[in-house]
Amino acid sequence: MDKFVIKGGHKLSGSVEISSSKNASLPILCATLLIPFDVKFSQLPHLNDVSTLIDLLKDLGAIAQIDGDQTIINCKNIHKQEAQYDLVRKMRASVLVLGPLLARFKQAKVSLPGGCAIGTRPVDLHLFGLEKLGAKISIEAGYISAVADKLIGCQIVLPFPSVGATENIMMAAVLAEGVTTIENAAREPEIEELGLFLNRFGAKVEGAGTATIKIHGIKSTEFKMPKDSYRVQGDRIEAATFVIAGLITRSKISVTGFKPSTLSSVFDYLRQMGAEIQELSNGVAVSASEIKGGVTIDTAPYPGFPTDVQAQMMALLCSANSDSVITENIFENRFMHVPELNRMGSDIQLKGPSAFIKGGAKFQGAPVMCTDLRASAALVLAGLIASGETEVLRVYHMDRGYDQIDVKLRSLGADIQRVKS
Ligand code: UD1
């Protein structure tokens, strides 16, 4: 298992280009299951989660050709509608094959994703939506089975705007008969992009990215092949992580290759905390001489403050002049970075879903352990300003969702090395 060794205390400078979004790439790759011909991508991010999903598609019968930055997925000859435990357990997003497989083959079987490091993460809302469309769902021996004679468009009101459930239902509804309306849909930019991607191939999705999504079902013969290859948008969570890297080191850097509007809620808080954030056409320039703290942040579905930036923001707030509070409202148990940050010298107290963060921490390098993707990012950020050497162990968690974070941080002037085991 590789580790990162970071020598803290270096200022950063220069510009970093963000890779394509993990959370947009995964559902879009699942959507290729609907399409019976070549789907061309350019510059999919180099992430373990993306490789895992491509392996899953291949296991179902897809052909994947990867040539440099070009990837072609062809799902014409899918011969299996079952996503096995071995692949699903590696990555929860594998459950997103359920909707497209069911829509195209009228049957699908997917291993239950099970518990995961940041909470129980059930899939009841995914199943609720698919049942409304006409699927019969059963759960047996750890697998979800869904069958349907046909899927019929209807109105689906989600009790909570789940990102994954919205995506699964959207993909299933593309080939349903008639019109499906999803109310209280998740509004994340990745949902908007999934809608744009599907429409490029001839689907009829309206309102993706808003709380009401309308999908006019089409026949699979109506899919059409666009001329150009598709490039997934820049990863807003990776962008936020680099912005925070600039601010935690009190440096001036540019972060490019993403839409600044997708991080408005994060930037509002950072500005309140004293950061200067200048919007560029394809990113931001950031700097700060001091970080004030004194904020109360609640994670919430988009456009609220993203749970995926909570851990990184907490590392920054430890270094602020005054105390702050973060409440995690999306996932229970998403504070596994807290004991590790405290081992590095911060003072964060947990009370239920809230973390009370004392400002003015002086991080000291220590061996720390990655527990999940974003928790790991928080530890790397703390390592950038810690005295001495920080060893971040189990970086495979980071490799799931950050495209060469060590290489990119080094290009900005950080002293971070990957030590292979
Ligand atoms: C997606 C993102 C993840 C992000 C999260 C919230 C991907 C691949 N992952 O995860 O990085 O942190 O959105 O922005 O895009 N829930 C249920 N029942 C369900 C589905 C969800 O109770 O059927 C609960 C979950 O347990 C969780 C909350 O709803 O507490 C949010 O989950 P959801 O929005 O579905 O997140 P994911 O799609 O899993």
C-alpha cells in the first residue's frame, strides 16, 4: 500500500489544471449501457473508481478500448445483466448500472453495496423510483433483482434529493414508455451533465440540474451517434481541494479547468473567512494572508455546502484565527478525519453531527491513516502546513478519486512524495 510523505511548510505558487469529474464520469459510464454502439470519451480521469467501473462494464460484455487519452466503450453485446459482489463492493456507485440494465434488458441483478466507511448508505430511494416505473424488485442472498415487462413513465416524488437515486431513475426512464417526472430531484451539476450527455445521444431529458426533471421516453433505435468524443467537465471537488491547498498554505495559486459557479457555496464561506477569490473564465485565482474562521457551516444537498468538501474545509478551519462549527447533514459517521487531525495537533470536539473546531492549531507531522477519500484529502492538506514530516498511509483511498494529487501538488511547490510499498 503506497503512502505519501509530506514535508510541510512550503508555500505554493503557479497554476493547476483540474481533471474530469469522478462523480460525473461514473454515472455517464453507466449510461453507456443504454447505448448499443461506440461511445467515445476524451480524457477520462485516471482514477481507480473509473477503472473499476470500466472493469464492471467489461464483465457485463462491454468492449473498452483505451488509447492514450481516448476511451471507446461499446455496449452493443452486453451478455450479462448481473453486477457481482466482487466489483460492487469496491465501489458503491456500481449500483448505478441497475437503472440502465433494467431499462434496456428488462432485468438486472446487482449485489447490494452494503455498508461503507461513511455511513450505512441505503439504496431504498433508487428502488422506490424503479418500482414506480414498473419494476418488480426482490432482495435475495445479498443481491437486488429487478424485472419488468416494460417500464412506464410516471411521476416520482423523491422524499430526499438523493444524487444516485436521481441518476438511476433518470437512466431507467430514458427507455420507458411515456413521460417520467422526478420531483425533488437532486440538483448537483453532475446530474445536469448526465442529462446533457444522454441528450447528446438522442434522449429527451428536460430540467436536469433543477428539482423537477422530465424525461420523455424514447426507443433504443432512436439513439444517435454524435460526431465528437465527449469530455467530462472538471471535478468541482478536486478544484475545491486545490483552492483550500492554496489557502491553507496562505499562498496565491490559480485553479483552472472547472466552472466556478459550481462552487458558489464554498466560495461564499471562503470569502467570509478572508480569502480573495477572483473568478477567471475557466477557474479561479485564490490568495489569503489570513483565514478568519468564526463560521458555522451546514452540509446540504446542492446548491448547499457539499459534504465532499467538509473534511478539507475542516483542515483549513483548524488553521484559522478563531473557532468554527461544521454540521454534517448528509452522511452519518463522516468525521473519520477528526481523530487523525487531532493526532496532528488540532482541537476538534465532536457532538452528534457537529464538529466544534478550535482555530489556531499548529499541525505537527505524524503518521496518519486514510479512511475514506475526502478524509484523506484533509490529512494531506494538514500535512502541507505541519511542522516536520507527515506520513499519510493507505493512499489507495485517494487514488480512487484524485487524479495524481501528489504530482499536481508538487508542480505547485509542495514537498510530497509517493512511497511505493
Ligand atoms: C453522491 C456522490 C458522493 C457525495 C453524495 C452527496 C457519486 C458517485 N457520489 O453519492 O461523492 O458525497 O452524492 O453529495 O456521485 N440515501 C438513502 N437512500 C437512498 C439513497 C441515499 O437514504 O436510496 C441517503 C444516503 O445514505 C445519504 C444521503 O441519502 O445519507 C445522500 O446520498 P446520495 O445523495 O444518494 O449520495 P450518493 O449518490 O451515494
